[in-house]
Amino acid sequence: MYEKFYGLSGKPFQLNPDPKFFYRSTGHKRAMAYMRYGIQQEQGFIVVTGDVGTGKSMLVSNLFKEIEGQNLIAAKIVSTNVKDLDLLRILCAEFDVPHERKSKAALLKGLEDFFRSAVAEGKRVLIVVDEAQNLPRAALEELRMLSNFEHDGKPLAQSFLLGQREFRVVMRAPGLEQLRQRVIAAYHLKPLSLPEVKHYIQHRLTTVGWKNDPAIAEEVYEKIYTITSGVPRRINTLCDRLLLNGFLDEIHEIGLEHLDVVREELEHEQGDSVTEEDNVAYRNSMQASPDVVATELPQSAAASNVQQDSNATVVMLEEKIATMQSSIEQLTKLVAQSQSQSPSPSPIRSVPAQPAPPELLGAEQKKFPTWTSAFIGICILLVIAGSVVGYIAFT
């Protein structure tokens, strides 16, 4: 939109990592040097970490541009929140290795065969993992196991791991000692310094044909560094909006007053600045009637039917519990009446004892007292009631 107004050939501050905008800051040059060193060594792991927005994905894009035409078959993985088996499937898909409905052993065998075929063609395999902090430990172990595939003493595949700051903690976790021993270089990427922020902005503008239109005041660069803390992604977002507002206001010189307006707009949009009007609107939304909420969030007919069936089941179970409770109370009353109406023992009289018939004696031994039977019945009913209550709680 503003490119034509300022005579630019493209958007200088796009968020997508385009290698033509790669800025060789002190940190980025060092990280690239480590990755080049890893490629030359043809073994081991290279680890690059950095905070969000510091340019790790740009490093990957620039690396892939540099290795074009080399004897490397490279694959980039960005969906890293996956299990070890899924990681193997993703790798197979990247290298066009059959993976549908394959066992883990078959996937590993397929990858090994592909690695060996690449070596036979005079090529090597490079696996680059972005957002490596999301990889489970089992998936990291699978990457290490892939490095065990060797030919003439050299691994058939090499891995570069790029992740956010927390990946440094993951690498120090117990159980990853063998992986740590295979890391030949590691670097933590830091934000840009104050002088680098100015050079970074001008580098991106010059790449698309900037000829000092718009002119940017010197103090604007310093303020941008303060606002963004030197993080490239934040700089891109702020400067892109700055050029857009300059186009809308038809200005060709950007000063602090323009930067302050853009900063306030971005803070408001991103939720960093909340006004009293926002608080009033939020309180009013929380006081909305249930009918309004139901209108805004309608349920499908199928979901409604499922809910009604569930409610009917709960009601039926509650009625059964009430019936059981009534039976238990009645049974308890009967036991109490039985105990109160039992005859008191009569005085002992000197009557010769007569042996009872054997058939009656056996019957008396097998008969339970009344209170014992009642107690067992109560326990059984309580167990049934507890099971029903548990079923309701989990449904």
C-alpha cells in the first residue's frame, strides 16, 4: 500500500523470513559461522537458541539459500510438538520415503536406506529442526539414534537444532548426556544493539530501493530500540506500521511524534494498554443476559440432543438412588423393631437336657441371626448406591 507512495519495490518489513533481507549482525554472523562449521565437520549436532523474534527462522532460510547447489539433501522440520514415531514419519515424508501404516522399525529402515543411497550419490543428509524446544525427549533421542547410522566412520545424517531459550534447559536435562556429547557447537542469539537497530532498519529499506524517502530522524532510531529492545520481529512490526501511517498522513519525514502515535496504537491493539472505556465495555459484557450469550454461541442440534439424553440418564439414576435410600431406611427400622421385640430370657429351670434331632441341629447352625442379614443387605445397597453416584460424577 505504501510502497508506491515512497517509491519502494516491495515491503521492507515483512514478517516472513526472506533471506534477501538477512542482516549480518554480530550475533547472526556468529550463528551462521557455527552452522557452516558444522557442515564442514560433517558430524555432530549444532544448537542455536534465542528469544522469540530474534531471527532464528531467518537463519534457517539463509542457511538453505547458502547450501543450494551443494551436495546436501536438506529437510526443515517446524512441526515439532510431536511424538517420536510421528517425527520419523515427518522425516520420511520430507525425504519421500514410504511411511503410511509403517512400523517404527520399518520407518528407521527406510530412512537408513535413503541415507545410504544419498551417500552412494556423493551427497549428505542435513536435518534442520526449528522450534526444537517443543520436541519431547523421546523425539530428541530418535534424532540422536539417526546419527548412529554411519558409513566409513562418518554419520549418514547430521542435525541442526534451533529453539527458544528454554531449549537450553531441555538440553541440560538428565538422560540427555549422550546427545549433549554430540553437540560440537552451540550459540545463543541475542537481540540487536542500538547501533545495529539503525543499520538493520536502513538495510531493509535499502534492499527495496529506499532513497531517504521517508526521512527518519536520528532520535527515532533510538526510540525504536527502546520500544523493541532490539528484537527484529518487533522492529519489523513497528516500522511497517510507521510507514503505513506515514502514507495515510502523507508525510515524508518521520519524527518522534509520529512514532509515539504508532506505539500507542500498537499497544492498544495488542492489549498492552487498557483504557477505562475498555474496562467499562468488559464489565458490560460480563453482565450480558444468558439469552444473549446463548444467541452468540448457539449449540448444534446434535449437541443439544446429546445433552438432553445425558440429563435424562442422570434423572433416572437419581430416582433409583432415592428408591434405594428409602429401602435402606425401611430395612433399618425393621432391624430396630426386631431387636426391641425380642423376648427377655426366662429364669433357668432345672429341666433335663434333651438332645435335639440331628436334622434340626444342622438347620439351626446354618441359620443367620436377623440383625446379621439386615447388616449385609444394607452394605450391599450402599455399595450399589456408591457405584451409581460415581457413574453420575464421571458422566
